[in-house]
Amino acid sequence: MKISANVQKPVSTTYARLSACSLGRPRGPSEATPQKKTCTEPTARQLHPRRSCRISCSSQPDSSADNNPIELTQDARDFRARLVAREKGLTGDSLAEEQGWVYETPLIEQGVVILGGTEQQFGFALRQQYFHKSVILVLSHDEQFTRGIILNRPTAKTLEGWKVWLGGDVQEGGLFREKTSEALPPAEITCLHRLQSEEALELSTEVIKGISWCGFEAAKALVASGSAVQEDFWVFVGYAGWGPEQLQGELDRQSWYLAAADSTVLLDSLLSLASDPTSLPKVNASGQLEPGGDGIDTWNRLMKSIGKETQVAPPPSLAGELSDSEFEDVMLREWVRTRLGSAGPGGPSALELLQSSLDGASAAAAVAAGTLLMSEAPSQFVLEQQYLHKSLVLLLQCAPDATLGVILNRPSDSLAQVSSPDAEKEPSRRLMFGGPAMSSTSFLLHRKPDLMELESTGTVQLGESGIFLSANILASTFDSGLVTLGDFLIVSGLVAWQGAELQDSLMAGKLRPIDPDQVPWDKVWDLGDGSVEPEDGTAVWEEISSGVHSTDEMGQVDAGHALARFEQNKVADKALTMWMDFFLR
């Protein structure tokens, strides 16, 4: 009998989706490659010509039509807005109200507003949470590339003394992501304004009538010359981009809605976000994001304006079970809390941060092949790499350029295929998800040191873990009675950390080494039993965690921080469940 890497998949699409979605970040608006990756400051007048509409009017006007004449130089978007208003039976006075106009449109063009959808099958809960219920202004559009900036993600951060907003995840200079040793391109900064001076217009590009943009250097020059003040600008770091036909495809899948709006509507939204203290993300002393600060209210208002009231929901509560829609709101707020918010006064002290850093440095220096790692609590695998939440990881190889490991407690719905005439008599073994890299490769793990004496098995010992890795098991090995199929944990795929990524995770307290004696190995192996319903593997982690974290450690957490940790872990549990349902079930 031979156990190979062949996998019997009850659902044939499961690992096709896994391969497509887990080997790196899923494709989204930010993954398109723009024609120009860096932003150059405009040095000459770059105003886009305003489109005009020429209308022949009969001497007998339609009595049902709006009697207000349309100027020959009127922006075409205003003209379409009047047509929409006429279809809805609105009068010219209604259209001219101070709140401006906004309507749903099927046309992708410069100046339209993209609203994050809520009806797609796989939304922005598990990746790119900043696009959930986002409001994006399209700055430019042609057949090759569409570029926009997110309008409703104000931040508590500053850049050279200027308040900044998240514009998107392309060329944001690392300002809104976790610390990384990866070399990043410089940030691209877009400054929106409504200035009409000749000097400002010379340095700017018009988006729609009444709203233009310029680069950061141009904005600073205008302030230095006295032609403007900082408060005249909304400063966006990064942008969102779509390649050819990508945005239209996502619109067809209801990932987004399109709306046209005039400058009054957009400027009112920006002014409201900039002036309202509750619109800025603020983290309180217990580590929780205070109400507001997520930009959802702006999205709600615009969705109602285009007749999508049914998509608007009240704020979610963590007191009960979360629906998928509520969960996406919670994940957005978690992203805002960790990436855009300001830390409250009750954060860790400098001494605590230093001690955490020293502990992480000690752990990073100690890892080697055979080291066992467990994810820490509260979980830091909420927004990405959810498969590592409450995980037990065995390192297979440690090298300066990469470290490889396998997750031991993530059973999938797939069963390992056994090549043997007596295969039907053998108990089935469940295929364990080891990680997103090399997902078509299986690893045979066991705790049988005697197999090292059989050269045919290619067995190696993995450090001091008590775990062995075999390359191949033949029928004669089973016939000898040395092992049974139940002795093996069959793991597919692995986790790969490039360069110093694992050391960074250890330093940040995401993972910690544990002693092999702290692991209930029989329960780990039971997760691979194919004759029972698969679990999520978290019970094994919780048993290990209860032994690793002493009661004294848990008692040092005050009530406010305890609630924050409880809520964070509840969200992380939900994220893991959703990830496993989508990729492993």
C-alpha cells in the first residue's frame, strides 16, 4: 500500500478556490497595475474641458417638462441629472435645492462615485476590509485604467502636520498597514480642493465642476504662497485602481454600485467628516473603537439617495450572533481600529512594550526546524491570514531566506486517497490544511521513530518535537504491523514566511513557541479521523492555551481590556469559521 499526495475531494472546487484565493491577497480593486506607478506634480494647466450640451428647443415647450432653461455650457452631468429628475416627476426647484443632486448611473466615467456593494457572495469581510461600504470618487477613467480615491476613510494620522485620509491601498507608502520589512514604493498623495484662483487652477486637474485635485507638493506650495490654507485641502494617501474591464466585471457581480453626484453633495460629505469629531476614528483606553469613525454614515446617506434604503442597516452589536452583513461592518471597524485610529491613553507603557519586544526577540532567536508555535491571544489574525487564528504550527525548515511550517489543527472536508487493494478496509484519514503555499503537496507526519530505520520511508526527525516526516510509506510497512493508517497526520500545503516575516510575527506577539509536552497529541491526531465530522481544531488550541497562560496572567487584565479582548476574539472566531466554510468545507 502507498499513501501519496493524491487527494479525494468531496467538493471538486474546494481547493481550486483555495489556490486562487489563498496564495497571496485575493484580487481586488487595488491589484490592478496603473500605467504610471508614481505621481508627478502638474506643472502646466491640466483642466479637462467641460463637456457642453447643445439642445434645440421647439417654440411649444412640453408643459410636463421642467420649464427652467438649460444653459448651453452646462455640464453634461447636470443635464443628465435633470433628465433623471424629470423621470421622477421632480421640478426645477427640487433639483436646485442646496443639498445638490445624486442619482444611480450605469456609466463609468470620471467624476462618478463608486459605492461598496453588500450583495456579493464573497465580500470584503476576510480581505480588503477598507473597501466595505466605501465611497470612491473616480479621478480618471479610460479603457486601460480606472483610478479613484476613497472619500469616507478619515484617519487620526498626520503627514508633515497635515491631516490625512486613506485614499486606497495602491502606493499608500505603508502608512496604513502593519509594520513590514518589505521595501515599498513612495506614497502617492492626492489633494482635493475647491479653489478657483488662477494659481490653484494652474496646478490642478478638474474632476467635476467645483472639485479639483493637485499633488501634495502643489498643495504645500499654494499654502506657502498664501493662496490657500491647509484647511482648503483634503489629503488622501494612496488610491484604488482597476485594470481593463475589471471594474465593469465587479459591477456586474454587484460588488459595487455607481452614482453620479454634484460637488455640493460630495463637498458636504467631506466637510461633515472633517468637522465632526465623532467621524474621526478614536480608540478608547480599553482598546475599543468608539462609535463612528468608520465612514458608514456617509455611505448610508448616499445609498438612500439612490434608492438603496434596503441595503442600509443599523450598527451591529456584538452581544448576539452576527449576520454576514453585520460581520462585515464589524470587520471594517476592526480594520479602522488597528490601521486608522489613534491610540487611547490607556495603551501599554513603554516598559511593557520593551518587555514584549525582548520576549519576542528571545523567541525569534530560538526557532528552528521542529519548533512548535501557537498563535497568541488576543488574536492578531483577524483581518488577514485567518487560518492562523487559534492555530498550532510545526516548523519544517528554517533558513535565512524563508521559513516553512505546517498547521496541525485545521481539518478539511477532503479525504486522503490510499492506493491499496485493501483500501476500502482501511480507516479513512482526513486531509489537514497545512497552509496556503504548495497546496497540492502532502506531508506524512507521525510519531513512530522506528520508521527511521527503514530507508524506503525517507523518514526524518523534526527537531525535538517528537514528530517525524516520512516521504513514502509502502504496503510492506503496514503488513509488518509497525504502523497503521491512523498513525499518520496527512497535511496538505504549508505556511511560508519570507525573510524576517516570522521573526516580525514573533516580535509582535502574534505567535509564541511552546514545549511539545504541552500539546495533547492524541487529540491533534484525532482531528485527522475521516470517519467523524470535521472540527475547526480550536478546542486543541484552547487546551494548550489554558496551560500556557497562567491564571495570574489572566487576572492582570482589567474589566475594560477584558471586554475588548473578548470581543476581538469573538470576531476572530467568526472570521475563522467564515474562512473555513468558504475554503475548506
